[in-house]
Amino acid sequence: MKKYLLLLIFLLPSCSGENLDNIAILSGKTMGTIYQIKYLPADSSANFIDKNLVQTNIDSILMKINRQMSTYSKESEISRFNLQNSTAWFNVSADFALVVRQAIAISEFSNGAFDATIGKITNIWQKNSLNANIPFPKDSIIKSMLKDVNFRDLSVKYFPPSIKKENPNIYLDLSSIAKGYAVDKISVYLESIKIENYSIEIGGEYRVKGKDNNNKNWLVEIPSSKNGEYEKLSVENKSIATSGGKVKLESNRKVKFSSVINPKTGKPINNSVFSVTILTTSCMMANGFATAIHVLGEEKGMELAENLNLAVMMLVEKDNLLEIKMNDKFQKIKNGEK
């Protein structure tokens, strides 16, 4: 198996920034959720950058990425790629090519438990969850659509940056790694302006570095129950992403189902794992592998995490109760060990 370098970067614009004590706080709406960025300004006044300028620059980054990868915009790169039926090379931005390479890498490592070509099927289930009058998709329809789900039908090259599909019906959707991608991109920007102490959150996905204004590790929230309760975890220089928990689809039907779709079956997952939280360096990697491990389930998911040296915590449903299961790497981080 080729091991691809897992890189980073996704988002949308927002507004509002405020200063509390010596912490700068920026927040806004993006990608159907909210984000919050906290950071300590650089110590040297010569390096100080006004928080409004930081906000403006972040929004500029997010608008650019949205033009590249939003499936809601017909003019974005990803939409134009999806709508054309050619199997020739399709020119894209360098950033977009990198992200597609990351998606392929996660798919390779997880043997297809993560697959960004499942976009058409995901769209069906999303519409189904929001409208009780739409019948569940028939097995025959899902089976037919699964023929067009295969990450191996995607190719990427960097010079010039471009992607191609071997199957003209491929429909690419990067939403399963979008928030993690965005978190990583913002962290790169903050460090480029010499900000070394920060916490970035987008809809429950985090990247933290350095210390907070009390010289302590930043706190992040991870699911601790089925009732939307969270516990705060002290983390140092890590990215954190969760699949499941609060992202269960709130269906208008009596039956609720997960927003996580199994690329092998084309249906929402129905295993014992309620949520998966991953701690690692890249938030995009954590985001993608949290999804893959959630699809794989308790045993195979833990096995993949061990093989990749990922710190993982699961909430597993046992007899209508949630059981916390974590590997040694996650336990050491939770205990504050290096």
C-alpha cells in the first residue's frame, strides 16, 4: 500500500471578534456550524497584529476554500468537476489537489471505510432525514448507485495540479474531512504570523497549541453521553476530531439514523459505536480516520487505530448504556502523560 503524506486545509466566512483579558477571541458561522478561535497575541509589540486584521485574513482564506470545495456552490471547483462527465484531466487549484490526495490516502489506509466518492448516496440520505414524506431509498437504487462509489477511480497529479475520474459518474464530496481541513489551514495561518498559543474549534473539531492565558493546557470538549453531554479534556499540541455523538441526524421520522454512511453498503452505519474521538497531529487526518473507524466498528476500528498509532476513544453502546473504550495512547494523553 502506498503511504501518502497526510497534509491539511476548508471553510466559509463569518464575523464578530472580541478581546477578553489578554485572549483574542474570534467567532462566526461556517459550514453549517460555528467556529471559535482563541489565541494569545505575540508577546512583542512589534509583532502584534490587530485582531480585526486576523479576522479579515481568516475570512479571506475561508472564502477562497469555499470557492474550491463547496458542493453547495455550482461554481466551485468540486461542483464543476462533479458535473462534467469527461474522464480527461481536470485542472484544479494546488490546494484542492492536495486535499483529494489526502482523501485517497485515508481511503487506502482504511481499505475503503472512508470514501469521498459517496457524495450522491449521502445526498439521498440527507434529504431523507429532513423530509418524512420522502420514502427510504430502495435497496435496488442504492445498489445501482454503489457502482459509482470507488476512490480508486480518482487520480491526482500536482504538475499541473489536476484530478481525473475513470468513471464519468463519480461524485466527489469532501465534507467528511472539511472541518478538520479548515482547522489545519487556520493553524498554518496563525503560526505564519507568529501566534504560538491558540485554540481553534470548528463544530467540535479542534487544534490546540501552546498554553491558554492561565498558562495551562487548552480544554477541548468531547462527547461523554448520548444526551449531548460533554467532558472537558486538557490537551497539549494536538488535533482532535469526533465522528458521531452530536452529529446524529435529527430525522423527522420516528426512526433516527446516523449521518455516517458506510461506503460498502450505501446505508447509514448501524453498529455499536456511538462516537469516535481521535487525537493526533493533523485535524484533517483525525477527522477522516474518526469517520473510517466509526464505519469499521469497535473491533476493526480499534485495530486500525493501533496499526496507525492513533489515540482513539470510543463510546460503545452496550445494553442501552454507553461504555467508554480507549486505547493506551489515548489514556496516556488523558492522564497528562507525555
